Amino acid sequence: MTATPDLSNRIALVTGASRGIGYQIAKQIAAAGAHVIAVARTVGGLEDLDDEIKAAGGQATLVPLDLTDMEGIDRLGGAINERWGKLDILVANAGVLGVISPIGHIEAKTFDKVMAINVTSTWRLIRSLDPLLRKSDAGRAILLSSGAAHSARAFWGPYAASKAAVEAMGRSWADETRNMPLRVNSVDPGPTRTAMRALAVPGENPDNLPTPAEIATKILPLASPTLRETGMLYQAWQERFVSYRGPE
């Protein structure tokens, strides 16, 4: 799973592309030949990404968008259809941690924000982009999850629930499209040297963790037109697929 795929002439959309894993996967997808539609709230981060992609000879379209703008997600799908008529790769990476707290102490607005960004916006992306991915000869959807979806550790309730929901949606979507060229998989990147990880585990030494670029390299092959797996969980740090019935 470490070989760099040929993504020439493919169209890829990456959310949360202004930093962390999203930034790095967008760079690597562009370097593999795809035109990247980079989506994020932070314009400065998107501009930095665009500079790096263009300096390496790649192409990108920047979309400053807050994923709580559900109608904006709908418009994005329409704009992609008008310009390209299809989408080959979706990387649904954007997400928020919320707070690490006893579940009964979490404020309603915090819980609602986690669900809106991590779950509802992902569903809205799927709804908007599914028809475009079906038009591809080898559509690929990569949904970023977390080990928290399975460990359900104390104090991680909303985030764990949100990522479990994302995986469940991905499994259903994969089953619906199993007989089509579209492949849908979830990814647990594992502990990674990101700002979210530092917020979640403040006492951890980040030097002991892989960088977002290293994890992005392991995720990149899931965008390959030759990928056969669908409806699976890919544990990036271990570079293995796991079925929901147990390890293959």
C-alpha cells in the first residue's frame, strides 16, 4: 500500500485542506497528478497549500468554505458538475475534537458543533458528491475516522460517537455501491503529530508521533484507480485493512 498511484487527469476534493493531514494529502494527491479542489475555512492555509502545489507543478482550486454551511456544500457539488462533470476522489478529512470532558458535562452547543461538522457535513458531502463520484470510471471516497470510534474512551464521548457515525455511513454507502466502480473506505490515521492531537493529549511528546506527511503517504494509495477494497477500515499507521467482522 505504499506505492504512489498515478492520478493523472483525475479530480480530487479534500476537506480540511488548510493544515494537518488534509493539507499533506492534498499536496500528495496533486503531486500524483490530480487537480485538487482544496476546501477549508482558513484562507491563509489554503493559499500556502496552493503555493506549494503550484511550485511542484501541480494544480489546485481553492474553496474557502465553512462546512457548517450546508447549502454551501450543495452549491459546491453543483459547481464541480458544471466545471468538470464528475469527481474521481473525495477525501472527507475535516473534523473537530470538541472537548475532552465527562459526557454529562458537555455543553449542548459543543455537542451540536461536533455532530454538525463531523457527521452532518460528511453526510451532506456524500449526498452532494455521490452522483459525481458515480460518473468516474474509478471513484474513490476516503472518510477520515479515528480509533476513538472503537475504543470509546472515557471523556471522548461526542468525538467517538461522531466518528462511529461516519464509519457507519461509509459502510452503508459502500454496500449501496458495491457493484459499481466506486470504492468507499474509512481511515483511522492513528496518533499523528497534529494540532488536534496536541489538544486531546497535551502531555504527549509530539516527537514520538508520525508527521501528517508520513500518514498522508500511507493514505494516498486509497485514491488509486486500481484499489479493490470497499466498505473497509484502513488502519494507516499499521498499513492494513480491517473488515467490520474482524481482521482479514
